[in-house]
Amino acid sequence: MQRALVSTSSKRLTSLLSMVPQRSYSMSRLVRLSTVASKPSAPKLTVLNSFKINKRFLASFPEHTKIVLPALSPTMEQGTLAKWAKKEGDHVMEGDLIAEIETDKATMGLEATDEGYIAKILVPEKSKDLPLRTLLCIMVSDESQIAAFADYKPEDEPASEAKPVVEETKAETPKPVQTHTPPPPPPPAPSTPAPQAQPARASTERIFATPLARKLAAERNIDLALVAPSGPDGQVRAQDVQNYVVETPKAVPARPASDLSYEDLDINNYRAVTAKRLTQSKQTVPHYYLTVDVELENVLKVRKDLNDQLAKESIKISINDFVIKASAMACKKVPEANSAWMDTYIRKYNNVDINVAVATPNGLITPIVFNADQKGLSSINFDVTSLAQKAKENKLQPHEFMGGTFTISNLGMFGIKSFSAVINPPQSCILAVGGADKRVVPDDKNGHRVATFMSVTLSADHRVVDGAVGAKWLEHFKKYMENPASMLL
């Protein structure tokens, strides 16, 4: 019986060895294999005991595109969402206008870069001071995905996910926020009661005072009866006279604020940026001013002849067009005035791009007449007219007002005789143009004559343009204005 069992075991072991690869196995391993092989095989069943749904999966959203506030101009730091051109659920094609953004100088259009649907608008209209990369809206490619963003909030979406991803997440213990508690303010110092002055004595009462006290009182026109004595038996000493302070009448109380009538106006981006730059200019740029009077008789004659010739083309040349042309030509003659202060170096421009200050309902803006030295008066007139119209309609593009090498501000049409303008940094000069008036001047033939004059003031940055250089620029400008034909040479 025992031999039979051994034989059976040997045959089973041989069978097992033939089933496995030719590798070395321990006896215990072979015994376990033998035990498993001896058991009948049962059908395999897959049992789903439990499952977990990741909360992060539920909080994820379909594939979408985030539209953020871009930098629409080189100096833009924040913007105002003036108007939405699309609403939630609208279909958007590539290049369609989504919203109008008010930048520091103009109202720009925000266009779609891809086709899709507006799923969620996150910023309402008229929202001001939005920093760059503020999330404005959500776009999806499929209209059926819009409903998934009905209650969308930026904080609901994982920052690193654009598509739903299922992964194990562990709840992180929030780190304690370190707050700095300022030390309590020191207790107020105990107030020392002011010494009470003695009541004034009657004028008939005898006043005891030292000779020096009487002398000081006479020099200072002080009535000794009003001085509080500190000496024995009520004697007034010199120190008492010196310490005496004549009471001044109390100031008339200011009008209560509740009685004032006023209105608080919002500051738009144009005015805020202009205020910031002008304040910076007056605080950091060493201005100096040069004024000269320019005779306009020859300019007026040439202007009249040109306008008669251009009447059929509906072109009307203005005095300001001559000023722009003469300024550009003077900048070519004196390139220091056509330069910019760059902190560590001075940049001298080869081209002359003239900024022309234009007043708009939203504030001041300075569109550019490019290469003004190379253009004729009719071209300059066309540029100024079209740019001014676009500026008043808030339709200027950034390249039409960003930059420039020299600025002109003309207030002559408002009856201003002369004024001093603030330099537009980093430029080094700005020309302030006043109104024209008639004056009586000496004349070699008739003794005197009446001529039309205009006052201009050059504001210059002394770091770039010295006083003599500024005077030289005005000399060339005056020559061009008083002899317009010289601008053709």
C-alpha cells in the first residue's frame, strides 16, 4: 500500500514537472502546486462589491476655452468691459466681435479666435479696473455642452484641468493663514491742563510791573492790564510780557458739508492714465519754457491760395497744418528736440512722428501723424481730420496713438493767447500754440503796419535739450512759419 502511494505521488510529481518551464523550484513550491492542481477548477465569477466616484470628476466640466482679458495696448495694465457683443448661448465664428474693452486710450474690440458657443459670461458690462488675464467668459465647441456651465464658477474647476480626469485625490489640510496683528497703539499721553490765565484787571486798578516789563509792553503795543502777572503781589515781569500771546479772532467756521451741493463723477481709464502720466512728468522731468511770437501774414496768404485751388476737392488747409509741417522740419534741423530720455541713454529718432493733442469727451488723447516731415499739407490735413474724428468716436487703434517723437497742443481756437504744456514722456519737447491776434508793428515804407501774430511756447526737457538748443529749434520753426516757401527746399 505504501509503495502504491509513493508510485502515485511520483507520477503526479512527474506530471507537474512537465507542465512548468525548465526552471529550478523548491520542494515546498512543488508541493503547493500539487495541492492546487489536485483541486477541481471552479467557474470564475466577477463580483462588484463596491465602487467610488471621485468628487473631482463630478466637479469637472466638458472641454472648453477660457477667454481672458488680454493686453490690447503696450501700456495697458487694466481695462473696463464696456459692452458685450454676444450673450450666453450665442454661436460665435472666428473673428466675430465678442466684447468691447475700454483701454487706457481707446475702446478696442475683443474678437473670437475660434468657432464655438458662449457658455457662460462671468463679468458683467461696465465692470471697471479689471486686471489683465481676468476670466471674462467660457466658450465650448458643442452647443449641447452649454448646460454644463449654467452654475459654473471659476473656483469649481481644478486649475490644472481642461478635460475631466478621474484620479485619486486626498483632502489636503489647509495651511493656517499667517496673519500679522499690528501692535496695539500706545495709550494717549495724559493731557496737561493749560494754565488758566488770570482774569483781566480793571483799567482803573493800579498795575505793578518792572521797568523792563513796561518797556517791552510799550515796544510791542501790549496792554499790561491783559498780561497775567507772576511776580509777588501781582507784579508783571518781563518774562510775563514775552510769554503773552495776543488772542486772534477765531476763523469763520467752514460751511457744513451737508449744505453743499455736489456730484461725484467716475474716472474713466483715459483720464486716470492721463493724470498718472502728467503727474509723473511734472514730478520727474525738469521742464523749462521758451516763448516766441511768429508773424502769420505769409502763411495766411499761402493758405488762402491753396484753399482756393483745393475748394473743388473739399480740402481746407488750416494754420495747424502749417504748424505741424514747420515743427517736423525744425525737428530735422535740430534732432535733439526729436529725442527721448530713456533713463540710461538718449534715443535720437531718425523719423519725425508728430503727436497732435485732441480733446474728447473722455479726456485727452494724442494721435500720431507719421513721417510728417515727408508729407504735404493736404496729406497732413487728411491725417489730422480722420484721426481726430476716430479719437472722438473712441475708434483709434493702439498704433495710431502709442509712440510719437514730438507733440503739439493747440488751444488757439479757444481764444487762448499763450500757455505752457506738460511734456509727454519719454519725449523731450512739446509745443504749445496760442491764438492769433493783430498787432501794430514798425514798417520801413509806411512807418507802421498791422500784422497777425501767434505766440508759441516750447516746453523742453533740460536733461535732453539745453536752453540754447531749444532756442535754435524755435529759430528754425519761426523761419519756416514766416516763410512757408522755405519748407519746400
